[in-house]
Amino acid sequence: MPINTNYLNYISMLNSVAYRIKNEQMVPVYSTNAYGLPTIKLVPRVEKMKPEIFLIEEYEIKSVLGDYGAGKVIKTMNFGPNEERTITVSSYKKRETTKSFSKNVLDSYSEESAEELESLVENEGTSNISNTTSLIKSAEVSAEITGGISKNNKASASGSASISSSANSAREEMARQLSTAMDKHTAKSSANREMEINSTSTETVSEGSEESIVRVLKNPNFKTLNMVMRQMEQEYITAIILKDVKIGFCNGTKESIRYAKLYELDQLLDDVLVKEECKAKVKCNVITSLMKVRDMAGTVHPFIEEVTESNYKCTTDKDGNTKLEESKDKTRYWRKRKDLIQTLSDVNKDFKDRDFITTNGLIMDLKVRVLRTDGIVADAFLGHGETLDCFNQKLQDEATKTEIIKNQELELKNQEMKLKLKIIESITDPDKQADAYQKMFMEKCVE
């Protein structure tokens, strides 16, 4: 009975995971990857509860097409007079391994490319995590944070630093890491996009392959024909955008993780903080860190805005009619600014005429990346020197004269045929017309 290697690999993977969970004190955590598929990661087990309130910033990578043109030279070929060759162009998509390595999130988004980018971002470092998780705690306060629902498990969190500068430093580091990961990701993809052009005297190509093109080229000139094959390249304008922000709480376990929108900030603080003064100071820290967000160009923008809405109450008059009256109390909450619109030229004046991206967020990084494609452009030019000696040149001239004589004979025959048809068309009597046609064409065929 044959052994299923996939099954053995699966069992080996399970044994490895079980060993790490038991001996390395790891905990499996369920999540989704960048492609949206479920995955399980192993994280260190928490020995001591560490309650934290932190900001969760959502970034978006948006890319649009830029210029398109010829890139590096793939192959040069020289054709002598009347030389004929069969060339085969093989794309990097022909082999599955090369095709997989050449994928990227810009022009060929797939599960493999998404996982690779996610891995590169994680490997770029986690220095920004310590900054972002301490943003809310970095004021001169002593905040009592409850763990989970119960308000008996209390922990103290205190520190001193500049909220805005710490937050902007963390954002710049995050944008730099994303940009560096994108550079590595696209560079690896472009490096695997090698095109092959082979010239052979006979046509040898596998049928059914969509990534191979066969062409027969011939030089009809007396001089050498030079051909240059170049691979086409596509420019991508990529922007890293700060899209939204959330508030999070965790005491060190996955079960305690809570997320809240900005308008739910007060509710989250009521659930996890005890003292009212701590709630006010933590809320102030959150607002302060989001009111002075610095974009790529160094311009400071308020990322959030306070909204005040009227409350209404229902009243009933003496006749039993229900009326809606505006209450004196107002509802106030914070949200992301609705009028926060940026274009490429707002952060880089070089893109004044190339505002391809308009986003409801802040552009934290902007870069132009170039990727090689599977397109090829060919350019041809004649050599200036003669390749034939006097004798062979005369042979070519005689051959040319022979071809000219043949063309003249064909032209005379065509004129003779036109004249005969014209004579037949000029005869109005059908019998005479048929007799003339027989004499001009049929009798000659019989002979």
C-alpha cells in the first residue's frame, strides 16, 4: 500500500505544534492572514497579567498604474542577408515554481503573495508595538485598569512622555516598516520575472503552452538586420494610508481582548477603568494623540473631530397627542474627520499632475515602484556595412533581375487577361459572347 506523504507531513506538523505547546509554553491563537484565510499562530504563554489600553491604527496600501515602457535588453540577434530563423519566447509564467515566485500584491494578488508580504512586515521588527501599546499610559497618571468584566482585579499603569510625539514616531516607524517590506516583496517578484528568447533553425515548441510564442523571422535585405528584444516594465505608484483608528483593551489573555470605535470610547473606559479622574485623563491622552497626526510631508492634521448632537424626548399633551421636543442635554462623541481628504500632490509636489489617488485618510508613505511584465518590444535596424563580396553581390543582383523578369511576365499575363475580358464584355449578343469566350479560353485549355 503506497504511503501518503501529505498525511505524514500533516502528522509531523501536528507533533511539532504539540511539542512547542507542551515544552515551550506556547499558546495557539486563531486568526486570519492577509488573504483572509484562517490560520493558527503560536504565541508565548502569559505568566503575569498586564492590562493595557492601546490604539489600533488601520493602514491601507493603495496602488495605481503609472508609466509603461521598455526596460532592460533581453536578447540581441543578427540576421544575415536572406537568413531565416525561428525564435521562441518563453514567459516566466510557463513554469509553476517561477510563476509562484513572481507574484506580488500589486498586480497578481494571491494567497502566496499576501502571506509573503505579511511575513515580511512581521520580520521587519516589532519596535513600534512597545510605543503604540504605551501611548495611552504615557501620561503622568496612575490608572487603575480592571481585567475583564470584574472590577476587583486592578493593575497600576503610569509613565511620563509626550503623547503626540510618541504616537507620531510609532506611525512613522510603522510606515517605514510597511514600505521596506513592500520594497523587498516587489523586488523579489521582479527578479523572478525573467524572459527567455531562443533562436533555432527548426521549430520546437510544446503545444498548448500559452506562455510560449513562436515566430519565424527573415531578413530580406542585403545588409545585416539587427534586432533588439526588450522587456516591458510597469510603474506602480503606491501609497500607505492611515485609514482609521480603534481603541483596544487586553489584560494579557485572548479572551479579554476588546475593541471599540472612537464613538464607543466612553463606554469602553467605563467598563475597564474604575476612577473617574483616570477615565478623563486616558480619554484626554487618546484625543491628544489623534489631534496632531503628522503625514508624510510633515504636516500636522487633526485626525478626529468632536460631534455634538441634540437629544430629543417625547411628551404627551393634555389631549393625549405625542410630540417630539428637543432636550437640553447634548450627546458629544469623537469620530474620524469626514472632510479629511488627501491627494498625492498634498504630500509630494512632484505628483502635481499625477493625482491618481484621492483618499479619506492621511498618506504616511508614497513611493514609485517598477515591476517587469511579460510583455516584449522588438526594435530592428540595418547595419551600415556590406556583408557580401563582389562575386556574391553580383549573384544577388542577378537573382534580383530574375525576380523582376518573373514579375514582368506575370504583369503581362494579367494585362492579357484583362484585355480578353474587356473584349468579351463589349459583345452584346450572348451567342457571340459565348463563342468568343470559348475561342479565347476553352480551346487553349483543350490544347
